[in-house]
Amino acid sequence: MTIVTLSLFKAHLGTDDLLDENALGNLASGTDELLQHYLKAAEAWASGYLGLPLSDFEPDVPGDIEQAILQMAAHLYQNREAVLVGVNAYDLPFGIDDYLRKYRREVTGRVAE
């Protein structure tokens, strides 16, 4: 079970094909499985970045954490390869790091005396 619902992710992507389950014919179930996979991967990434399990935030996960997950999952959906060729990419303000930073558990390795 993911924190962000599949229907919210589809709405975030804004692709009519993904919103209408009849539009893709037999591909719909495979597409849903793929989108669910991207959500799981985005949540795992967010949890690793935070240094906390996302379950620590349940039942009311902050909206900015959900937004970071949506952005990461959309990035994974739109960029399915490990390398982009011929594309300039820039971090946008209010990106994934900005949404998550205030919840992050910082670990320095220093032990208090």
C-alpha cells in the first residue's frame, strides 16, 4: 500500500489515457502496475532521503511529502532510462529536496559526549 493513491498520481500526470481505464484497452492493467511501481520506488527514495520510514508520518502524511513523492514518481515515469541525451536539466524551486528537507533526520556520525 502506497501513501499516494494511484488515482491521485494519474491526475498529477494529467494524461487522459491514464485517467480513462477503457482508453488503453488491455494495456490498462499493465500500465496501472507500472505506475504503482513508480510510486513504490518514489516512496522508497523519499524514505531513504528522510532517514525515516514514511509510516512515521501516518495517518496524516504532510502534503509536501506527498507532493515530493508525486514529483519523483512523475520523473521516473517520464524518464525511464538512466541517462538523458541532448537535454538540459535544471532543478526547479520548490523541488523534491525542498519539500522534504524540513522533515529530514540529519545523521552526522558524531556521538554526543
